[in-house]
Amino acid sequence: MKTIKITSLALSMILLFVNAKADKPKNRATLTMKFSITAFIDADARGICDGLTDIIANNAKFNMMRGDLMISFNKKEIINSMEIYVACSKISQPSTTL
């Protein structure tokens, strides 16, 4: 009886370790602060939206003050507005930021 218990326990542990898989980050470069800052500046200043969805959290909120009026945006609204602006303008700004 002990042999059956030990064998079944060992088999279940082997199956558990084989099937359990922790997801690794997509790319280590996207986790750095430099990549995040560069991606945000590129999207805001140059209109390049590549990598922007990876660095902004899903529950992020953006607030803009216009006089006394506060306007709030979520991640989806910001991404859509930047992509629409880039698609409509087709302008590449050769500006650099420090």
C-alpha cells in the first residue's frame, strides 16, 4: 500500500511540474525605465505609438486640466486618440527631447 501511495504521489508531482508553467515577461527590454520613458516620449512628441500599450497599466488614468475643468481619460481612450492623430496627420516631427 505504501508503494502505491508513493508512486501515485511521485507521478502526480511529476505531472504537476511538467504542466505548471510560469509565464515569463515578453521582452526584458520592455521592463526597463529607459524603454518606458522613450516609448512615451516617442508617442507624445513624434507620434510613434509602438510599445505604448505595453508600458501603460490597464487601470491607468490620465487627467488633464483645462481651466477649472478636469478631463479624465483611461488607457484605451489615450491609445485610441494617439493612434487616430498619427493616422490622420501622417506627419513625422524631427524633434528631439532631452
